[in-house]
Amino acid sequence: MPLLLHLETSAEFCSVCLSEGTTILASREGTERFTHAAHVTLYVEACLAEAGRMLNELSAVSVSMGPGSYTGLRIGLSAAKGICYAIDKPLIAVSTLEALASAAYELRKEEALYIPMIDARRMEVYTATFDATQKKIKDTEALILTENTFAEQLKNNAKVVFCGNAVEKAQTVITASHADFQSLISVASHLIGPALRKWHAKDFADVAYSAPFYFKSPNITTPKPNVLNKIMNGRNI
């Protein structure tokens, strides 16, 4: 059974997990928001120490690739790449949405559509649709939640499980009786199922060139002309 290290830094809280097969050997989850850079390597060391394992015993490292926090994703992927380079082991890239869908399925193992949702502020979410085998049947997209947003998935009266950190606001507009809601926060243990599937399929990411899946580009603004002119002229603003 593969010994896998899982890093989850796409959300507010940093999380690390060490698993052998489907068994969790050790895990650490942060309680402070957006402290990934300070804690991710400490959590890795703590998990290895608790399990009595060495870094070079790892079979691979899996990391949540997004969508999610721009800074968090970069920190997690950089840490995962550094470990993979150091011990010459494969990198497994896991979609954050797939990890949430997999976690929701494992809770009840029901035949249903699984729709993970990541809060993108206001009424917008990042989402995708998976079946009970965890096959993606609708690609990742950014949507504004309304009563009709998931009309296609809900039209056949089959059970639909909405999961993730945006379900509370989804419940305010989705009222179908066959809709189920599971509030889930992204944690490293959610990566185990998808990472194992990729391990057995030898579906590894490129350690040198892999990049986080931001889905949307960062919202970077440019200075107003008058402010920029003052800066260029060395004036005090």
C-alpha cells in the first residue's frame, strides 16, 4: 500500500495528512486562518514523527491544486514540489472540487450527483459535477447562485448532494426536495481517495512545470494615472 503525504492549503486553514492505503496514520489541521507558510512544513514533520516514518519512505506527495486561495495554493504546491525533488518521488495533483466530492460520497456512499461548491464571495461559487464513481460530468465553472443555477442537475428528481463551504448560501436559493446539503471544509484527508486513484493509474503531475488551478486570474488593479504620475515624479502622496 502506498505511503502518501497530503497537503491541503487551498482554503483558510492549513492541513496535512499521512496515509497508508486508506488508513490515516497522522494528521494536523490549523486553527489560525491563512498561516499556511508558517505551519505546512511543521505539520509535515509532526505527522511523520507521530507515525514513526521518514520522509524518504514516502511513495508520493499529493497536493490540493484548486480552485482556492491564490497564496495558499502557491505555498502548498511549492512545499509539495520541494519534498518531491528532495526524495525523488512522484507528485499527485488533486482537484479541490474532486476531493470535496469524494469526501461527500464517502460519508454516505449514496447513488447521487455530487456538486462541490467553493465559496467565491457574495453569491458566486466555484463548482463542478461528479457522479457516484467520482467521474467528472460537468467541468469546473464559476456560477452565481440562483434558484435556477442547477436546474439541469435537479431536473430528473434524482438525489443531488451539494457539498463544500458554500452550502449555507446555496440553501437559501436551492429548495428542491431531492437536494441534500453537506457542509464540508477542505482538509488533507479528503485527498486520500482521489490521490489513491491517481497513484494506481500512475497519473502523476510534472514536478517542474505543474501550476495551481486558480480558475480565475488574481484581481490585480493598476494605480490611477494621477497617483502613478506622483509616484514617478517622486512626490509625496
